Amino acid sequence: MSGLIALLDDVAALTRIAATSIDDVASMAAKAGTKAAGVIIDDAAVTPKYVTGLNPKRELPIIWKIARASFFSKLVILLPVAMLLNYFAPWLLIPLLMLGGLYLCFEGAEKIYHVIRPHHDAYVDADMDAGDPAHLEESRVKGAIKTDFILSAEIMTISLNSIVAEFPDASIWLQGMTLAAIAVAITIVVYGTVALIVKMDDVGAWLALNAKSGVGRGVGKGLVRGMPHLLTVLSIVGTAAMLWVGGSILVHGLHDPNFLGWAQPYSFIKDLSHSIAGDSGFGNWAVTAFSDGVLGLAVGLLLIPVVTRVIGPVIGSFTGSKAHH
């Protein structure tokens, strides 16, 4: 009996420790996950286009395929790689983060450039001309999985860097659990949101045709009419978030003493935010975010000719095709 009581006491102690660890993981994940906001919004904004023009009955199965691949990429491939890098070569995290920041700046600037100077993408045109629905779905899913892998790599790198910076004394196991929690939560949020977005017009159409009240039919018509505007707003917010996060990564990476340790442009933006907003917390954040976004846009615009005329053709020479981002 005394042995059983001791065992139960040990189980209770372990339960308390586990509960504390789960609470720590949740707290760390919440703080670190917000740093990847720009990539998360971009992920949610990009994915709906992969089901455009397909049979509505295939929309949710396609989203599930992409989400399942995203879980696999984050938890089975990227999580172990990230933790191994953090343990054996932590000095690589900042350079990898900077590469992710450059990618975000390029993506955001390219979207703005495309609006200012519209141009065709041969791959998009070929995709839209595909006559076989099964082939079209397969190609769309493959493209979405590739895009998701890149965005997932950025999310995991940004999140891990935030975890290490915010909680330097946390054990590697706690850091790993936190990163896994972030990966699961972000994937659920992104693809749950995407599923709601792509089915919202179907729900609206059903309400418009079948609702018994005028209010219900009005709501349905509003959902159908509002979907294009929602997607436009989401795209704009996603682009702004990419430039803000990308610029912020570059600014803090250049200022990091473990990387280059440059005082500028970090000090300039900090002084600018204080001179404009004073001690206002939100004002300082707004000025800093805007400045980071402007810097991200400038860097992204400079990267467009480099990527399209140098990096793209080099990648194309190895893959045997015209490279596109």
C-alpha cells in the first residue's frame, strides 16, 4: 500500500510537471508564433488561388491534401532540421532568417510591381489551359505544396529564432515542443481559414436561394458579393505584412551582435519612431512597422531584376525550365 501511495504521489508530481511544461509551451508558442504573422497571412492569402476554377466538390479535399503535406513538412522534415541546426550550428539561424527576410521582401515587392506593371506568367497561362481536371488538380496541389514548404520553412525559422531569443534558458526539448505546437497551431489556423474562405461563397449562395427570411437571403447575397472584396483585402494585408516582417527581419539581423552588429538602419528607425510618436507604444510600433515595410519594399524592388535575370535563369538551367518564384 505504501508503495502504491508513493507511486501515485510520483504520478501526481509528474502530472504537475507536465501541466507546467504544457503551460510553458503554450506561453512560449503564443509569443514566438506572433513573429511569423506576415508569413501566416501570406500563406492564407496565397492558398485559395489553388482551388480557383476547380469543381467546388473538390475544394475541401484539395485543401486537406495541402494541409496534410504541410503538417508533414513542418513536423517530420523542418522541425528536426531546425532543432539540429539550433543545437549544432546556431550561428546559421540568423543567416537563414535573413534569407527568409529577403524572400519575403521580394515576394511583397513583386506583387506590388505586378499591380503597377501587369505581366503574364507562362506557367499560370499553361495551368489555366490544362483541359484534364485530374491533371489540373494534381499540378495545383504540387504547386501549393511547394509554396507551402517555402513558407513553412520561413515560419519555422522565424519561430525558432524568436523562441531562442525570448527563452534562451529553455531546454532543447521544451524549445522543440514549443516549435511543434506553433507548427500544428499555425497549420490548423491557416488551412481552417482557407477552408472557410473558399466555401464562404457556397454558403452565401445556399442562403440566398434557400433562406426562409429576407435577412437570411440578404446575408447570403452579401457573402457572395463580398467574397472578391475579402480576397482583395486579404491580399493587400498579406503583401503589407510580408514587407513589414521581411524588413524587420533584415533590420534586426543586421543589428544582431552575433551577425554583423551594424548600428544602422536599426538606430535610425528607432530614433525616428521616438521623434514622431514619443512615448506612445502603439505610435512607436506603427512608425517602426511602416519604416520596416518601406525598407522591405526598397530591398524587394532591388531584388526583382537580380532574381528574374540572374538567379531565375541559373535555376532554370539546372531544372531545364523557365524558373519562376
